[in-house]
Amino acid sequence: MNNKEEIVIGYLEQTDDILNIDDELPSYANGLPYFLENEDKFEPIKCQQCGNQMKMLLQIYAPLNKKHASFREIYVFLCLNEQCSKNNSSVRVFRMQSQQKPQLLQSKNKEYILSPQNKSFIIDTEIISAKENNNELQVAEELLPTNFDDEDKDVDLKNVKFDNENKIYENYLKSTEEKEDINELDGLEQDQQNNIDGCFLIYQHFLTQYPNHIVRYCFDSQSKPLWFSDKKQPQIDSKCPHCKKNKIFEFQINNSILTYFPELYNLEWGALYIYSCPSSCQVGGQILIEETIYAHSDEQEFISPNLKVDPNTKLVSINTNKSNKQKQQIQQQQQQQQIQQKIDEKDEEDDDW
């Protein structure tokens, strides 16, 4: 999982036995946590806002090529209290690790279960090679908006190579910065141009190409997240409080997971982004070590307490009212139509050949 030449994506697969899997330790959603130490040694995971018991969204087996973290689990918790969802502490992420294969100890605290009426889901994985990933990013780039002056020009990608998604974003942001004045356009055209969200188009393309995948994992200093939106992206400046190293992106949880559990229907984040200590450093006497999690949407977002963002980034609370939902749905429908139009145009070009 730690090779930057590959990306691991995860799907939910319903199961009756989360331990009946190929991995040495489990990866799953909706169930009691399996800890690597007796839970009597640490306090239950509680919301820092209301103090209530948090629910476990998922648990991921993420071992590292480091002796002290040969067996490593990551736990993502959230609070379902609607009032807490308006504050920064409604999502938390922790890691627990061991040098030797531990005895799995299932929690006895049923308050951790996210959706008692549903079964558990194991996280089944698929590896995407760097070549596959870059091919998809090249296709996704064709969906990005171009300058209006260049709208009749074809995008030639035959000789273009991308090391990673950073190239795509850099090209998109550069084209946006260099965009000429479009005051001569009528109001409707200008509004459409201003509302195009390039990162969302790329994000949506990957969800289309790999339907229903909920996790995208690539723990490497060079890896970057697949951002849900151009808007309100934070300048990540989070250091490990123990070794003082800059935390790096480890994985993201896409909003496709929201459709699996009725308890999550009111949440409107686009994706959750987890940043971890690159050394997964040991902390003497501390069993559960908290890492950084960031929830991102095009209109609302919140951060975990130990994440710093650029002071120019305006943080707003989650708002689950109906008007915001409708606005988001309309925007997504418009972007889907733009994607479909691009696909249709490409199909017509292929037919002409």
C-alpha cells in the first residue's frame, strides 16, 4: 500500500464475518472496532463538542514497512449529532500499531456501531497502477474547461505524460490564472464559465470509472488527494505533535459511502482526507494516536482540531437545510451534463474516423 507507483481503491462488500478475509487484520465498515490492545487501557472515543460516544465509520488495515508499525490499524469516527456537525470536532481519526502480530480484541461497546440495522461490510481492494491512474487522469483532463478563446482547439494528449494528479491540477489552475477577460460574453455564458469546477469533474470521473469505490489510498510524500472541489481547498500545514515532521496525505474517503447507511444521509461533505505522520512514530505510553482529518465540500467544510489552514481560507459550518441540498444537486446535474456532452463529442469524433 505504500508504493507511490500504485493507488489502492476500496469497495464495500457486505459480509457476515469480517474476520473471514485474506488480510491478516480486518478492513471494514459498520461494526464493533477490533482494537490491538484491551480497550480498558484507554477512554472511549467521544465527540469533543457534545461529549457523546462517537460512531465508527470504518477501520482500515494499513501496515507500513517499518518494524514498529508492521501491524497498523486506522479508525475513523464521527458524531451523528446534527448540532455537532456544525463544529470542527465531529470527525476524528486514530491509529493503533504493533511490532508483532497482535491478538485482535473486539470492543464490547455497542455504541460504536454506526448502523445497527445493517450488516457489516468488508473493504475489498483493487490496485491501480501508475500507468492506469495517469491514463484516467489524461482522460479526465479532456473534461476540464478551456479558455473561451481556445474553445475550438482540440486537446492533444498523445505526447503528454503525467507523473501524478498534481500535473493535472497544475495545468488546470494555470489555465484559470491565464484566462483572458471575458466581459464581452453575455451574463449566462460568463456565469457558466465561473461555475465550472475542474477538480470536481476529475473527482466525478474517477467515481464513474470505478463505481462505488469509497476509499482511495496512497501513503507517500509525493501523493496528493483527489480533491472534491476547486473551492476552499486548505493549505495543509499539520505537524506530528510528537516527532514534529510534516504530516502527509494517506487516504481519502469518498462521499459514495454516504449512500450505504441511512444514518449518514444528512451529511453533505464531498470527501474526508486523512493526513498522518510519515514515520507513524511511536508515542510512549499512548495506545491510540490521533491523526488529522479534513472534510471538504464545495460550500461547507470543517477540520479536525490539530489541522492548520491558510488564514485566507474561510471555514464555514455544515448546513443541512433543504435549499443547500437542492443547490448542490443542481450544480452536480449541470456538471454531469457537461461531462456527458464531452463524452458524446468524443464518440462522434471516433465515429468520424
